Amino acid sequence: MKKNIKFVSILFFLILTFVVMFKGLDVSKDYSNEKLNSKIDFSFTAKKLFNDEIIILEDLFDQNGISVVNIWASWCVPCREEHKFLMNLKNMNIQVIGINYKDASKNAKDFLNLLGNPYSDIIVDKDGTKSIEFGAIGVPETIIINGKTNNIIKKFIGPLNTENVIEIKNLINETS
């Protein structure tokens, strides 16, 4: 009798596991740019990293062109990998707004002092809610925003690479 109860329990568990996993296959995992919510309210306030000034995020955007926003953290290994590409954007006179995600201010400042500061401005997102409002699913992420309409044009999930930098430069040149 005990063998039958064990067998039925194990069989039930395996069937339940199979059903749950099978249902998970139907969940869309498409994070493509075409499926983004292209209009986000950027009028929230945040504190700047270096001077504790409270600002409205959209005031940092280029109202006549493209804005580049990068969500990063000092503890993020891929953020360290992409840092040289952000420095390349800075060297091309492309302004990048940084959102420092769930990080200690001292660690963020030390990170920038060590590797260089590619950002024109940096706001602090201590609890991660501002990044979530952007639709971020992790760090690093880079979001290209049309300053005239506040629409998201493109979103790069994960660290930037050479091709992404070229694409960002082309997007900016197309709207100039």
C-alpha cells in the first residue's frame, strides 16, 4: 500500500511539473523594440549623483533631438564591459544620461573615478523604481529617446558593443 501511495504521489508531482512547464512555453518573451510601450511619462523627479539636486528627468533630454539614457550600476559586471563603448559615445560628443541603479553613491562615484565618466548627467535610482518606469528588465540597458515626442526609438538590453555605438550614432545623425 505504501508503494502505491509513493508511486501515485511521484506520478502526480511529475504530471503537475510537466503541466506547469508546458504552460510556461506559451508566455511571450518578446522584448523587441516593436513591442515597447513607446510613450512613457518622463516627468518624474530624481536626485543627481554628484550634487543631490532634485531635477525632472525630461529636463535633461535634448528637446530638439535624440537623448541616450543608460541604466547602470557599479556592481554590474556587464556595465564594466560596456563602459568603454559609453566613453566612445562621449568622445563622439554624444551626450548620455546615466541612471545609477540600486547602488551606493560612494561605489558609483568610485567606479566613475576609476574608469572615467561618460555621462553628461547622472540621476540616482536607489530603489530601482525609476528604471522600472522605463521598462528596464535589468542592467545595463540603453534607451534612445526622441526628445521632441518623448517616444522610445530603440532599446538595447545588455551591454553595448561596437555595432550598437554605430547604430546610435546613425540614429542621431538621421534626426539632425
